[in-house]
Amino acid sequence: MIRQERMRVVKHKEIAHNIFELTLIGQLVHDMKNPGQFVHIRVSDSYEPLLRRPISITSIDRETLEFTMIYRAEGRGTTILSQAKPGQEVDVLGPLGNGFPLDQASDGEHVLLIGGGIGVPPLYELSKRLVDVGVKPIHILGFQSADVVFYENEFRELGETHIVTVDGSLGHQGFVTNVLDSIAEEVSTYYACGPTAMLGALQNALPDTKGFLSYEERMGCGLGACFACVCKTTEAVEVDYVKVCSDGPVFPAGVVQL
Ligand code: FES
């Protein structure tokens, strides 16, 4: 069920340069299912900025009814959101989207989780849920530079973790695809979230590995009504296009034209 709820801020802090971790509490958490789903946040009560912002879910705690999300403050909307204080309320619509399938790997199997920048957060709940059922995740997390790296220790606690930065200021230098060769042989499934160029490069690099890609499209309504997030599909599927918000944001590799 999709709800709209004014959820209360429990915690909110900057965890890397312009990267914020926000924890909210409310009934909407009951309806969160698969990791990789997202919420649509209305950042202020005034009409400006009008549009909601899609933000992926980083972790879910059903017992406390809290969930956490991590976002980058870059435009006007997310900069306003970054000023929300504990106790304040935030207008949330969600949970939205399908999320990552959890039944694609079994106990004892290794899987690859690959994230780029602000595509890293949804992989955290995914990794926790896979670990819960005995799957062994290997994380490859790519960032621009050391000052925007976050959750390195949190991912290390769940499994093998490789940090990659474009400028080489932390971990391996380059792109996530640069470290794939030595690791990918052991796995039969990969999950990825990040910029479209990264998803395309992964698809090319891992043609024989089962993959699930989460797309970061610009969104309008988030509910499948406005067509702002439409993507063309490949010949592998019968439909001509998909809507990232309601058909995705996660699609099997090879479905969306990159
Ligand atoms: Fe409106 Fe997807 S954002 S249809």
C-alpha cells in the first residue's frame, strides 16, 4: 500500500561532504518491502519547490518503525531538506517501486553488490537482508573522492568491501568496473545502483552474469501517471517502454536501453 504521511525526524546529520543521513519514524514503515524501494519527499510546506524528490531507502527497522535514507544536498529542494531538525515533520509518499528481488541467490552463494555515489544507499538494506538468509555479499562502492565516501565500515561489517574513487584519494583509483575482473568470477548474480553510464558499463563487463539494475531517472509523480521517467526497452522484452517509478526502479540487466 502506498501512503502519504507526515513522518517525524528522529536523527539527521551530515555523514560526508554534502551527504546527509536522515532517519524518520511513522506507520509507512509497515509497508516497506523489498530493499531498493524509494520514497517521494515533499521538502517544504510552501509551494516552492513544488515537486517531490525521490530518495531511496537505506535501511528499515520494523520494530521501531524507523527508516533511514541517505541523500546528497545539491539542488534547492534537497538543500531545504538538509535543514530539517529532529522533531520536525517531513511529508513522505511511499513506499514506491518494486525493489531488488531477494530470491535470486541462495544460502552460501556469493553475490556482487555494486554502487556508484548516491546509488550506494539502497544496497545497504539489500546487503543486510541477503546476509540474513546466508548469502555472502561482496561490495564494490564507487565515489568521486574520499570526502564523499560514506558507510564504508557499515558495509565492511556485512562482507568483503572494495572502495573505488575516481581521483584515487581512497581505495582503488578509477571506476567500479576497474576492480571487477579479479572478483566477478566467483559470482553468478550482481545487483547494481548508480548513474546510467555505470550500469551500462557493468552490463557490458558482465554479459554472462545475472544482473539487476536500479535506475536513477528524473521523476515527476512517482506513481506512474506523468511519464516523466519513461525509458525505452530493448528487443529482449515485448513492451516498448517502461516507467522507472512504477515498473522499476529495478530491472533485470538487458531490459532497458542504455
Ligand atoms: Fe511520473 Fe514515473 S514519475 S510516471
